[in-house]
Amino acid sequence: MSEEQYILCVDDDGNFLKSMEFLLPEKVNKSGDQMAWYRCLFSDNPLNALDTIKDINSEGDIVAMIISDQKMPQMKGIEFLMETRKMCPDSIRVLLTGYAGLESAISAINNNLLDKYFTKPIEDENDLILNINHLLQRFQMKRTITDQGKLIHDLYTFSNVLNSIESFQDTLDYTVAFAEATLKCSRISIMLCEGDMLKIKAARGLPDEVIQSAGIPVGGRIAGEVFQSKKAIIARTTDEIPYTDKVVNSESDSFISAPILYAGLTSSDHPLGVINVTDKADNNPFTEADMETLTYIANTASIAIHNQFNHIKLQQAYSETRTQAATLKYQMTHDPLTGLSNRMHLQDILQHAVISRRHEDSGFCMFLMDLDNFKEMNDTLGHHNGDIILQEVASRLQHFLDKSEIVARIGGDEFAVLMKGLSRDEASSMAGKIMETIRRPFSIEGMTLQVDASIGMSFCPEHGEEPGLIIQRAEVAMYLAKRSGEGFGIYSAENDPYNSRRLVIISDLRKAIDDDQLRLYYQPKIALDTGRIAGVEALVRWKHPEYGFLPPDQFIPIAEQTGLIKPLTIWVLNEALRQCRARCDNNINVGVAVNLSVRNLQDIQLPAQIAELLKKWDISPDLLELEITESVVMSNPEISMEILRQLSAMGIRLSIDDFGTGHSSLAYLNKLPVNEIKIDKSFIKGLGTNNSDDMIVRATIELGHNLGFTVVAEGVESKVILDRLKHLGCNVAQGFFISPPIPQEDLNIWISNHC
């Protein structure tokens, strides 16, 4: 049974799903350009969609494309699509987002997490379907090129195996001998086409008179079935095999026939002959494995026979195969409408240009342009005339520019040009000339039209040396030029709010760590059986001199991405232990918890650094607790486990944070050298009102106690929840109802009231 191919569409908007339920099967599966028929599935929940993908994978089927909305209550679209990469890495991923989410979508594309994004609401369904069909064609072409590449490799591998045999007859005799030994048969022959008959050219176990006289009609039933099936078949009737009445003595004997076919990559194979085998030495019937073996021998021998029978034809066939592969590669890297390079090819060219620039110590300019008001023209004149305009623009750009310069169509009405060695003034002058070239009047169905364009420019290395970033910054400059009405412009970091803010945060965070500009706040934890303080969690805070108070989610992820998380963690540990020392000197022996990230648990120097800090501040290891999440541990279990063992051996307490939201198994959890689990606040908030949350929390507490762990509940925001946790036997609680995070100077007062 052949594999099914699926398109999966996920959106919590029921109306949008209904429109897609009509649009996808109707428009995608009925497109004449498609190379496959797709089953379309729809889901309003990304978590259910992940289960659907598992089911598809378990059936051996293929998820060709996943289309996801960005804003869904259960999971953001980008997070969902990142999860799907683990399950179906080759699928095409498409994100639907509002304008507010464009920056995230562009960033995801530049990081190869997405293949395409569309803004909602969808204004042009035809454009959406055109892009979806193009992406699906690319998906199918990738699969085809992989298969054909393997076939070419196999052809030459088989040819090389028999290449040492110079004689045509020796090739036949060797094939017969190999088949006889492999299949353990007593009678075998190779019959090749001579006109409309198949004649024996090599044999074992047959009398000479049979070899000389026997023949099978090429158009007969047995030969026809063999050539049509292209694999070995078992025939139990011998009326069409002339010599079998002389060599087969009973109707119970089996007779195998297999085609020797030219193994080309065309749609019509040229028959060369058959291999006939009969009488297994062990008197057992032929099996499916025997049939597959004979088919393999036949296909291998066909190449060697064809090499010697007509070497020129093989070279022609190979040339045709290479032409097909080249054609497929061209289709993958070029826009079918204009013949220009596409976005994927442009990124490859940019990558090579960046490498060349480093060797040649030169730079280049990326021009990115789109046609003003093209959508309105397309709607008014029709898509056919819109396509003519795009083709004419492509032609003008190609004729205007030097052949060594790259022109690409990277979107609906977006074009890109790559030019080397231009100064800013030269690039601006060139942008003006390109605009003049595009502005020349078009003649469409007797009408004279003029098309304007907006152009954005970015320079390498000035604006980056990563292809996606170079394109993105040219896009930023283009949209600013379009918005200002100036026609063209060069990228400026000052005019890119997202980029400049990120760069400032990176720079200032490094300075804040070095200059001790950060502050620690502490959120207390209380023992539920006594109501007394059971420890505090250290939380870093940053009041930025320009942006004001920044919540952790605006600088912690940047720290993780840039590598600043390591010095930031060491700063937090040092400051937390310094202030712990001050509390101990005042007879307040309260432990402190610090959070660790993925990068921290991959740092083999971490245990030694913590040991040095404990010694520096003369803190007992059992007063320090390190909090980690399940996902942090599971990102690289071997290294993480070793570091955790070292920390535990030092006497440091270890806690699993956000327990219940990760993906570690119970068996693995039992191996972790941890002392505590913290139930995630998403389960705590429903206590007393949600039976499901109540059961989960009860089960988690029992599990933790059975494994010997202290159980902590975080996110406690009401007395109802606090009382319920006491009733369920939870050990420790933390949350705003107990205390929000407070600075060190307020913590001592709070502790004095809860000791």
C-alpha cells in the first residue's frame, strides 16, 4: 500500500478552519502542477495536532505541510512548529500571523524554523494557494532528487562491480553462475531479445540442443507479464516455454522468470531479456526472498549487459538522467514564472558571497524591491496580466544589469539584486536607475501602465554577514522607504527599533553584569506544617537606564542566546551567597535557591566555580539550592546528570522546577540526585475549583513523597489554595499570597515575622 501524504492545518479560529477545509482540498489537490495528491486534516488545538502527527508517522505516512496560526491559547504557533520539527523534520512549515507577530516570523525564517509566513487576515486566497502549491512542489522535488541521486549512485556501483569482465559472453556466464549459486538451482538460462523472440544466450543444466533451439515470443504471455511487472514472477504453467517439456518432469516444479531491463530513470524501460530459473537443489518451492534475489540479479546484470551490448545508449541514458536531475535542481532553485533565482537559491548565493568576501576583502550590496500597489493592479487587471507585469520586470532587470550580477524573485512582487563593490553613493545611484528601468511604461491589452517600486539596501559586512540577516535588513530599509515615500533607502540601525533595542540590551547587560548594576529580589517559601520560613528563591532584577524596569523575560532569553547567561548566573550565585553570609552573621540561617539554565548544565566548570564561591563566602553547601527544569536536564542527559551528581556530592540541594510541564520519564526522574520537586503553578491555580488539577496535585505530592522528595507548590495566590495544599500534605508553599519577591532590605523584616 502506497504512503499517504498529508497537509495539516491548525488554527483555533473555527471560521478560518472552515474556509481552509473548503479551500485546501479544492484548490491544492486540483492543481495540475502538483506531483502528489494530499489528504487535508484540520485541528483547532496544537496539542491534538501533535498527536495526529504521531498517528500519521506510526502509519508510515508523510506530513508534507503544516500550516499553523501563531496566536493560539494552548501553544504559540512558532513553538508548535518547532515541536513538529522533531517529529517530521522534512515537512514544509507555514505560519499565519498578524502584523504584530511579523518580527518573530521573520526571525524564525532566518533561523530556518519556518519555510513561509502569511499575515492574517488572508486578503488574497489565490496568492495563498499559489505559494502553498509552490512550497509543495519544492517538497516533492526534494524527495525526487534524493531518490534519483541514490539510483545514479547504484547504477555506477553495479557497473563497477562487473566492469572488470571485458567479454560480453563472460558477463552472461558470470551472471548465470552467480544466480545458480545464490538461488541454489540446477537449471538456469539468460534469454535475450532477437527481433520478436527471446533466445538463450547463456545457461546451466540444459542440453545443447535445447540451448540452440529454444525460444519465447517477446510479445507472449510470460514475457509480457515479466516485462510489465518489472520483478520476478513464479509461473507454474509451462506451455509457453519451449524447452520445459524436455527438462521439467512434473507439474509441481516451479519456474521463475525475471526481466532484465534497462534500469534507466525514464518512464518507458527497454526490455533486454529474461533470466529463467527452475529446479531448486533442495526441492523446496521458490520463496518471495528468491524472487527478490533474482530481481536484484536481473537488474544488476541488465546494466552490465547493456554496457557491453550498447555502451553509447547507456551514456545517453545517463546523460538524460543527469539532465533530469539538473532540471529538478533548476526548478528547486528558480522561480517558475520568471526564471529568476528564488529565495532559497538567493540565500545559497549570499552564503558563497559572504565567504568570497572574506577572502577578497570586499563587500557587496543587497537591493530588495517590491512593486508599489501591485496587489490592486493584479486584482483589477487579473492574475494573468499581473504575471505578465512580473515577467516584464524580471526581463528588464536582467537586461539592465551585468550578467555577473544576481537577480532573484523572492516573493509575490518582491525582487532582489546582488551587486559587488558598490559604495553607498554608487548604490543609491544604482537604485535610482533600477527604479527608472521599472517605471518605463508597460503595454497591457492596449493599455499603457506605469509601475513604481520601493527599494531597500543593506551592505555586507556593514549590516551583517549572515544571509537571512542581510535580506531582513534590506527588507526593513525597503518598508521604511515605502512608508516614507522616498522610493529607496539604506538600512540604518537607528530606524530599526527591534534591532537597536536588542543590541543595546546585549551591550548594556554585559556592562550591568561587570559593573554590578543588577539587583536580587527574594521570594520566601514557608513550611506548611509550621508556617515558618523554609527558604527563599533569588530572582534577578534589572532597572535599565534607558528602558526602565525590565522583566526577566526581556533579558534572560537574550542572555541565553548570546552566552551571557554563564556570567549572569555566576553573578547571581555570588550575590546570593554574599547576602546569605550577611544573614548568617545575623543568626538568620535561611537557605537560598538559584535557577540554572540549559547552558549552565552543559558547563563542566560549573561545580568548581560554585565550590569556590561557597568557600569564598564560607557558606555551608546545604544552604544553597539549585533549581532546574525537566527540559533543562533532558536537553543533554549525560552531561547534565554528571554535573548534577557532582553538585549533589558537594552537599548542595537540587530541585526540579516547574514539575509536570517537562517530558522526563518517571524512571529517569528516580535516577536524578534531587531533593525536591516544585509543582508548576499552572496546576496549583485550579485547586479547590478544578477537580482535574486537584487530582494531578494530589498524585504529584504522593509521587514525590514516595520517591523521598520534599514537595513545593509555587504560585500560591489565595488562602483557599494554601489550605488545600495543607490538606493534601504538601511540604512547602511559595507565591504572592505568602509574599511577592522583595529586596534584601525588606527580606530581613519579613523573616523576623515568620521565624
